[in-house]
Amino acid sequence: MERTDKIYGLAALFDSPDKIIHATESVVKEGYKSFDVHTPYPVHGMDNAMKLKPSTLGYITLVFGLSGAAFILLFMYWTMSVNYPMIIGGKPYFALPAFIPVTFEVTVLLATLSTVIGMIAFYFKFPVNAYPLNETNYMKAVSNDKYGVFIKSDDPKFDESKIRVFLTSLGGTNLELVYDLKKVTYDPFSPRFISVLVGVIIVVSGGTYVSLNKAMYLPPFNWMEYQFRGNPQSSSDFFSDGRVNRMPVKGSVARGFIPYEFTGVTLPENPLPNPLPVDEKVLQLGKRKYLTFCSPCHGDYGDGDSRMRGQFPNPPSLHTEKLKTWADGLIYHVIVNGQNVMPSYAHQTTAEERWAMVHYVRALQLAKNASEGDIDRFNKEFSANGK
Ligand code: HEC
């Protein structure tokens, strides 16, 4: 590195951490402002001795952290409340609690990145890495086993001969006068630089283009990029109504789903038979679903003793002569289509669950109106099973 004859500062070495702390305190007391201390490892108490103020790096962190929070909140507000509002789980468009995790992450992201980049760019002055103390005997010593003080020539009190006496009196040795570096500038428009730059641009972009757009699409690969298709929610002039998304063909049935043919509240003349056998599993399923969906209004035992406290009209009992003689398919019909004020339970229950509930209603009816014969039959069956 070439140097000018302009003095950059004066450096002195010290032998022990005690001496460097003492020397630093004296330099501060003497009124020097533009100085620095170099030690091979962090020396405890040095911040106080140098009377260093807290770093200003935190302000960069604060500003960028707050900008991150503001940006992402605005972004989510715009996308989710203005540009494409969607109701998610019945929440308001601007659902702050749901936005907190993302806001937190972006705040942390911007704060940390700006801290690191800010430190390197503003404080270390990247990309400049030339520093007059580099390659001096002083720097070799303080990065090994010595402790050093360096007073810069831009200090208002800088006077070489006075500082020499002063530092020597503190125990300083190996005093070294450091000269400023010659400023090296590079011409960004020099033909050599420009031609290398253009060469790099051509090679990189050409190589990328050929490999990603040509080489990777050589037969037999076309990556399905070109195909006849319609993207969701886009338009199409292929269909006369201009829509890509088609309505299901009339009469389409979802897989594994058997449609119920009788719609509307009118009771069917030929109701479906109950396809399920009566066994313990079916009755347990029917009981569970009945207690979930029917008991709030019809009561746990079907007596019509609603738990709704007058918020919904009480239904009739399920133990009437009418219902006892109704076919299974009619009760099923009421569950699917509802009846007058009773709503449909088609969307909450599957066909199997509905038929199981019908069996359970039958069990309730039997339990409430058991005849002598039924009781005998019950006792016989259960004693035969040893229960
Ligand atoms: C929200 C309250 C409510 C719920 C829940 C409810 N029902 Fe009803 N249900 C009624 C009302 C009220 C009536 C009487 C409707 C009318 O006026 O025709 C009724 C009528 C009926 C009838 C016809 C009774 C008759 O005599 O005409 C049957 C059968 C029935 N419900 C079965 C069920 C089953 C099975 C469930 C469970 C899937 C169920 N209900 C759930 C309120 C309810």
C-alpha cells in the first residue's frame, strides 16, 4: 500500500491490560477526542475508560423493525381486506390476532437484516477495506500480545512532539508515526473494465437463457408447459358462456354418495325401507347422533321436552300413535327435508347415521310402551345370553 506524507496519527504500545486502561484514562483526561485503543482481546472496563457512548446501531434496528411491522400490516390489510377480501372462519377481514405471527416474523426479519447490513455498510464502510493502520508494526503487535493507543491527527489537540512525551510518560513504547494511505481510485469507465463487465453479462445471461429455456426443453421433455387447459377463475372462449369452471352435469352424483330421491316436505307415498340391521353397534351410533342432533328439541327420550327454553317451538312427542305407526322411511324423510319449522339435518348427518337414528327412535318408543310380552321377550333373550 502506498502512503502519502500526510500524518494519520501516532501510536504507542503498552505491555499489560492495567497499563492500557490507565493510559486510556489519561488520554481521555488530557482531552483527546479522536483516538482509538487496540487490544488482542476485549479488555474488561475499556468502554468506561474510553467514555464510549452507547452504539447508535440500535436506531437502525428500531427504524427498520417498525417499518417491517408497518409494511406487512399494510400489505395484509390491502390483500385481505381491499384487493381480495375473503371471509375466513367468520372473522372480520382485518383480523389482527391472525396477523400477529406474520407481523412478528417480518419485524424480526427486517430488524436483524438491517442491523447486520447497517453495521457492515455504515460503520465498517464496506466496500472500503483500506485502513492506514493495516500493515503497520503497531497493528501486528496489538493483534498478537500488546495493547496499543492510537491518537489521530484530526484531533484538535494533536501535536506530535507533545504526544510523544505524554505517551512515553505513561509507559508507552515503540512509538510509531503512521502516514495516510494514498487514495486509489478505479475508473468505472475504463475500456478494460467495461469489456470484462459486458463479457460477464453475456456469458451469464446467455448461459442461463440457453440452459433454462432451450436445453431443458429438448425432446422428449416439454415440462407440460404447453397444454390445453383452463386456469381456475379465468375466462374461456371455448365454451359459449365464457366460463372455464363448468357446472356439474345435471344428475351428477358424488362418489360414494347415494342421493335421496324425495325432496320437499311432502311425505313420500312409498317411503324407503330401513337398510340397517338392528344391532348394538347401530343402536349406539343412533343414540350418539340422536343425543347430538335431536335431543335439544325433542328431549333425551323423545317426549318433546325441549331444552331450548322457549327459544324454539316445542316439537310434539315422538311417542304418539301417529309416529309409532309411521314407516321408518317417513321419519328418515323428516330428518332429510325437515318439517315445517324443523330444519333439515341432511348436511350434518350421513345416510347411515340417519337410519341409525330412526332405529334409536324406535328403541325409545318400545322402551316407553313395552307390553308384558316385550318384557318376557327381553328377559328371555338376556338370560339366554347370560347377561
Ligand atoms: C330445532 C329443534 C329440532 C330439532 C333439533 C329436531 N327437531 Fe324434529 N321437530 C321439531 C319440531 C318443532 C317439530 C314439529 C314440526 C311441525 O310443526 O310439523 C318436529 C317434528 C319432527 C318429527 C315429526 C313429528 C310429527 O309428529 O309430525 C319427527 C319424526 C322429528 N321431528 C324427528 C327429529 C329427529 C330424528 C331429529 C334429529 C335428527 C330432530 N327431529 C331434530 C324440532 C326439532
